[in-house]
Amino acid sequence: MSSKRLKNYRGNSCLNCNHPLDITDKYCPNCSQKNSNKRLTLKDFIEEFLANFYAYDSKVKNTIRSLFTKPGQAAKEFIAGKRMFYANPFRFYLSISLVYFILLGLINNFSPADDNAYHFENEKIKETPIDSLAQAESEKKAEKELDSVLKLNAFQDKELDAVFKKKNDTLYTEKQLAKKNAITSLYYKIDTYTSFIEKSKETDYNKILETLKHDSTNWNKFLLKKCFQIIEMNTSGSTSSEKFFNYFIDKLTFILFISLPFLTLNFALLYYRSKLNYAEHLVFVFSVMSFVFLILFLFEFLNLLTAIKLDGFIFLGLYFYFYKALRNFYGQSRLKTIIKFVLLNFMLSITAVFVGLLMLLFVFILY
């Protein structure tokens, strides 16, 4: 379309924010919307969609290339102001991690759980001849071993019963628990509910609370629900633990996203002289984690195609990459980077365990 025709569609104010415009303004200086009152056509819609997609695609391509060839460089240039060249680190991390977990879920669904899952009834199996005398002796030996095991189990069961009877679990009422502090009260309340449920086998929340003389509040019912889940997970043959584990895995992307700000505190603490603020440290952390998920994605994809074991190489490669990223991003000497690399691995491990336990508790509360 000619420039003359384009000028015919320009207005004197922005249609998005009503900012006053000159007829020569191609874009609004206030909100960056194109200065045009031309009606949207299908051709315009497709062209705009392809232009935005290509722009995002080029940013992703530039980011991935930099992550693989220059560790830490993309994060360094992004915080320096080069933000149209690279994808937003926060959005890029979420996209990569989401794609990875989708792929992981597909692999788990389509992979056979057992290499010997299929058995053919009509297949004839050749049996090797066994000496009858040796077989009789082995059967007698097996019977003796079985008897000894049963006797030992019976003895242990009697001991456990005796200990349980001596224990004399105390069931606390609401008034008794009110005299204790909050943490102690919560512990004894959960212990009371668990003991009562195991002994009485009662499942009605209101009856349990009425019998124990506890208030029928939503909080108490919530604790009862968690006690039932704890008992169910401890019951042999139960699938509740598997459901909880699957629920935890489903929320792993969110959990990792929440935990990264806590891990970033270690970088801000160790590099406090770098004059970088917390958000800039966070950009680096998201950049490194994006590369980790890219490698894991490629690793899972290669596992589908080949049987080559690359776990050790990938583990060492990620450690080396982390060192190079620290050196390129923070620009310190090799000796300082190595010392801080060792300290960071120690600090991040402790923080990850602490955050992991908190997240596990958080997921259990939501489960």
C-alpha cells in the first residue's frame, strides 16, 4: 500500500488511549499502537499474526543459540537493555519447563511399565530335569525356614501388641488442648484424631468430633481429612501415596517456579558487591534453569531414539556450564568464580532441601 493511501487512514488521536497525534505519526508515542483507523480485514489479521509469530520465534531462536554457545551472555545482555533481541527470561523458562513436563508425561504414558508385560499361555517352556532327592531336601529346608519366619513374626506381633497396650494413647478434648501452645496443641490434635480413627474405624466427621468433644469447625474437619489421608497412605496396598506423588509431579512446574526466587537469594548474598539488584540475579537464574530444561528435553528425546546412557556426561556438562555462566555473567576471575561455584552448590543444596520440604507440605495441604 502506498504511503499516500496509508496517510489517508491516519487519525488525529490514538484509538487506543486517545493521545493526540499528528498526521505524520506512524505510531502512538504513548502506547505504541499503530496510527490507523483502517478497518480490520482478514488479510491484515493474518499478516499481523505472522509478523508477531516471527518476531517471537526469532527471539526464541536467538535465546536458544546464546544459551548453548555463550553461557550467561543472554542474561547479561538482557539486563543491559537488549530486550528486543532475546525472549523474556521468565516467559521463556515457563514455556520450556511446560513443554518438558508435557513430553515427560507422554513418555511415561506410552512407555511399558514392565519389560515382561506380555505372557503367552500357549508357549511351551522347556524344563530342565531336577533330581528328585535334591528337590525333596530343598522343599524340607524351605518348610523349616518358613516355620522359623512364622514363629518370629508371631513373637514380634505379641511384642508389638504388648507395647501398644502399655502405650495407653491419650485422646485429648478441645478444652484440654486449649491449655497448650499452638504447635503442641496441633500435634496432639492430629495424634488424637489419628489414634481414634485407627481404633474406632469411624468415618463420619461429625460423629468423630462429637465423640471427642471437639468443635465441628471447618479447621477440625480439614485436619480429619488429612489424618484419613495419612492413614490411607500408610495402609499396605493403598494407591493414595501414588496419587499424592502424581499430584506432586503435576504441580512440579509450579513448585520449581515458586522455589527459584528463594534460590536466587543465594546469588544475591554471594554476589552482593556486583551492584546487581535482586531482579537481575533472578534473570540469570531463570536463564540457567531454562538451559537445564532444554538439556533435559533433548536427553529425554534421545532416550526415545537410542539406548545410549548419557546421564554422567550430562551431569558433568551441566556443572561445567554453570561455572561458565557464572564467570561470563558476573565477570570475576577464575579463582573467585571457582570458590563461589563451590559455595553456591553447597548453599543451593541446603536451600533446595528446605524449600522442597516446604513445597511438599504445601502440596499435601492442597491435596
